[in-house]
Amino acid sequence: MRRADRLLKIVHFLRGRRRAVTAQQIAAECEVCTRTIYRDIETLMATGAPISGAAGVGYMIDAAYYLPPITFTVEELEAIGLGISMVRHWTDDRFAAQALEALTKIQAALPTALQGQLEEITTYSIPSGVPAPALPWRVSFSDLRGAIRQSRKIDITYKDGDAQASSRTLRPLALIFASPVWLLAAWCELRGDFRNFRLDRIERMTLLDTRFAAEPDKSFAAYKAQDGVC
């Protein structure tokens, strides 16, 4: 049984019970181990399913809860599958795992008629034969994404195309995939302007405790307006 089918089965199984059901009972119904059920329950709760209970006690779900199917065209499913494939092959392991988790949630909400479509997608992204050091990078992709979300400044040591190193303090604004490389769009305090930095040329990165306030002329919106990208 595919995981998406099992998640739906767990929801229906819980909805059909008036009392708490143990993970062991659910595991027996789904013919999997209890550890798998615990992971499935966590996934369902993360998607917003109103499940209450705990390991060793049992689980219940609001009887009024209904998991509405999400309808996609085949082309939309191919776009989703391609996007997840690209994330898996062109980012880090942590982001790839999050993409797969998102895929699981989408599959769980798909109507039965579309359940197998994502597994039959024929549009893919695979790693190219890009020469080192384009991939991998010396910096953490996840740390960079966190710095962008939290508006934290970073210090980097960067080597340009002539292998000349310089130290920069940046306001990281966005990560942009310009195949086959990733670019960090940032406000560079040294240059007093927007700059793009290739991740494979960043030798060192330090996350600073300093947070930067939103300033219209130093924002990602201003960057896009200036460069005409995105």
C-alpha cells in the first residue's frame, strides 16, 4: 500500500471509531509496524488533521473532519513533480526531504482517480554533469534560507571569476537558480548596491546576530525592479 493511500485509510479508520484507537490497532489494520503509524500520525497532524491523543494512549479524530480531495490536471501534477524533482537534485538534503514531505501531503489529499498520476510522471530533472565546484557548495543552503527568512546579515569570503578573494557583509535577499548554478541575491554593504554571488564561489559564511530592518531601496522588490528578474 502506498503511503498516500495509507494516510487516507488512517483518517477513515479513525473517523469510524467512537473511542481512542491505539497505534497497534491502526498498524494491524494497515499491515505495517507501529513506528510507521506514529510517523503517519505526525504527518496527518502537520497537515491540520484534528487528531488528539498520544503514543501508548490512543488516537481520536474529530468525526466532522473531512479531507477534501484536491483536483489537479495531469499537466499541473507534472509541474509539481518536476519542481520536487528539481529541489531534490539541485538543493541540499534537508530541503529535498521537505519537498518529499510536501509531496506526501499532496498525495494524501488527491482523489482516488489521481492517486497514481504522480508516480507516472514522465517529466524529470536529473543532476547534470556540471564540473566541480559548481556543486556542491561550502556553505549551508538551509542556513542561507534561514538567514533570508529571519533578515539576518551574513559575512562571507568570496572569490570572483579571477579567484580574487574579498570579505563582504551582506543582506541576503533571495536564492536564485540560474542553471547550473545557484546565486545569492543580496545587498552588499561594501559596494552599497545589489550584487549576485555564486554559491560555489563563497569560501566561508558566518551568520551574524545582526538583523536588518526592511528598507524599500534595499529590498528584494527593489532588486527585481532594478534587474528585471523573477
